[in-house]
Amino acid sequence: MDGVLFLIILGVFMGLAGLAAFLWSLQSGQYVDLKGAAERILLEEEDTARQEPASTVDPSNQTQGERVHNSTPTHHGSIPPN
């Protein structure tokens, strides 16, 4: 019976903490402009792609292995790149 009482008290405490966090997020303006933030993510990626300078490395001076190595994306997963 003591375990059930402990779990009820813990559940009520966690519910109140969640409610407090939600109310804080409402007051701090977290939900003010949801659509604008979603559009900004897409626009920022396009802008950074246009602003990146061209590579200063001359591809004609690279060996085939260097060109392949430089064009291969970095993988951080469990499968190593080929």
C-alpha cells in the first residue's frame, strides 16, 4: 500500500511539473509564430547554400583519390562509408 501511495504522489508531482512547464512556455512566447519558424528553417538553408564561396582548390591539380575523398560526405553512423 505504501508503494501505491508513493506512485500516486509521484504522478501528481510530475503532472504539476509538466503543467508548470507548459504554462511557462505559453508565457515566454514559445507558441507565438509557429508558421514563421517553419518557413525560416527552409529559407535559411537556401540562403546559406547561395552564400557559400566556391572552393579555392583547383580540381585539375587533384588526383582521382583526392577528388573522391573530398566529395564523399562524412558519415557518423554505424555503417562506414565505402
